[in-house]
Amino acid sequence: MKIRWLRVAVAGVLVEVALLAIAIPLNMTPPGRAVLLYSVIPLCIAGTLMGGWWAARSADGHCVIHGLLVGVVAGLIYGVLTWRIALPLAYIIGNYLKLAGGAAGGWLAQRVRVNGVPAS
């Protein structure tokens, strides 16, 4: 099994940068905090799904593992950035669901390949 570590790392970093680019401005205002509290879980899943798909679409195999690793990288980055901060439960759940989102993106990339549609 050959893991494309560079794609996994780049995708994980890009996912986390995109999520932080959305979260930081929203967190600056009281209405934005409420919006973020309700949107953090779908954003985490959608972000890692796209990142997992991107990383896995050119993998030679084990697409789900590639996607899962994207979720691991994104989750670890967020964990390092927030390890001393008390977070709402939704943020913690969203961080763990990055694993599921990344794996779903890898599964999607594998599914597209099986159906014969080029993943380009």
C-alpha cells in the first residue's frame, strides 16, 4: 500500500485553513458565534469530505484510508491549536467527525473510480 502522504498533508492543512478562515471572522461577533455553533459540524464534515476526495482521487488504492488520514491531519492540527482552550461540545464533535468526512470523501473517490468515471 502506497500512501500519498504529501497529498494527505496538503489536503489536511487546506481543510483546516479553510475552516479557520470561516470560523475566526464568525467568532468575532455575538451573532456569528451562534451561527458558528450550529454550522461547525456540517462545515467540518463538508470540508474534510472535499479534502478526502481530493487526496484520494489520484491514489493507487486504499482511497478510504487516504481520506481518513486527511481527517486525522486536520483533526490533529485543530487539536494542537486548541488543546488548552475549553471548547463547546459541538466543536469537539465536529473535530471527531472530520474523520468520517474524510473517509466519506475517500469512499466517494473510490466509487467514482469503480464506476469508470475519470477522477481527473
